[in-house]
Amino acid sequence: MSDDLSSTRRTGVSTSPRTAAMWAAVDEVVRARAQELQRPLRVIDLGGGTGGLAVPLALDGHDVTVVDPSPDALASLRRRAAEAQASSRISAVQGDAETLSSLVGRDRPDLVLCHGTLEYVDDPEATLSLVAGVLAPGGILSIVVPQRSAAILARALAGRFAQARAALDRPDGRWGDGDPVPRRFDRAGVVALVEAAGLTVTRAHGIRLFSDLVPSALVDSDADRAALLELERAVAAHPEFALLMDLGTSLHVIATQT
């Protein structure tokens, strides 16, 4: 498949302010690892749902297995893969972290994606241990989780000061029992979990600093979205302001198996 066609079909994930920073980091490590191995990567997307990342990776030539407990999400994944003409490189499997070892066999994955998953599992530490157990030597783990700091900031800016304080004080980082997110994380806590699983963290950075705070009415054009995305990138790259990304809605951690 030509680079132009592949790029066209994955424009959404690479240009949306909500996903662009994450995709850029994943794309960078994927390209480097594929170049090192001189072959397409074997990828497992744990909790990958409807294939928001699986399809772009498949279009780039990699073999992706999406493991998700929801049959409805997997049905949507199959439809999306078919529409993108990526079905030959995507497998949909109903399961969770405990089923990974039975899926892998000798073909251990070069990349495991765990995006929007750890906040829902009963035991994040056990899940990461299971993931580390199947990852190939030199393999990559990419994690995206919601950050506690972002919830504190958002609730305070909304005038919900008691909820902001609850998110600060509660061990699960939730602003109350009505919070739709079951768990939020701090950078140090995620790094500790990853290292406890025997993996080495190579990158840990906040993403989506502005995109969830700016009213949608202010980014209703392609030009507005492009400007917002460029601002996110500029702040993340600026040495004096990079720490602001710790206030981003999500934390993106990349680690490797030694």
C-alpha cells in the first residue's frame, strides 16, 4: 500500500487534537522497531474496542489482534476494518488480559497497546504483569490512562470545588460517586506499576492539555483544530512549559521489555 493512501486513511487519528500526540509517539516507536526487526510488527491491542488504533496500524502493514470483552465493540471493529480494507491484518478476539497467554503461543507480540484499559480493570498491577509476561524481548508497551491532575483542574474551573478536592484526596482520583471514570492515575504511580511488572519506562508525558478544556464551539473548523493541535505540540516541546502537560487529560507511558 502506498504511503499516500495509508496516510489518507488514518488522517483522523493523526490530526485530531485528542489523539494526535498519542499517535505521533506510537508511530515513532513502531517505525523504529519495525526498522530494527525488518518486518511488520505483531501487535495486541488490549481493550482496543472498535479499532481506533488497530485499523491505522493495520493500514501501515502491521498485524493486529484486538482483545476486548465486548462482542458489540468487536463487531464494530470488524465493520470498520472491512470498510478500510484492512480485515486481512486484523483479528478480533473476545477476552481480556487473562486470555493473553493462550493467544500468543510462540509469536509473542512486539507491541501491546493498553489505551483506556487500566482504569477499568480490577487490578492494574496484575494486568500489567500479564502483559509483560507475553511481550517479546525488546517489545514495546504503550499505556494511556486518565490523569488525576486534569480532573482536579477541570472540576475547579467549573466551580465544583468540593469535587476537585475529592479528586485530590481520594485514592482512586474520582471526583465523586457519579464520576464516570472508575479510576485516575498519577505519573509516579503508573511508572511504579510498569517498573514493578519488570518493564523499563522510556517515555511518560501528559497529552490533551487544552483539547478537553476548550469549548467545542471554538474549534468547529479545520483551521481551529489545526491551530489547537499545533499549540498542544508547541507547549509539549517547549522546555519551560513542558511540565504543563502534567495537567493533560491523559498520561501516555511507553515502556520496553528487556
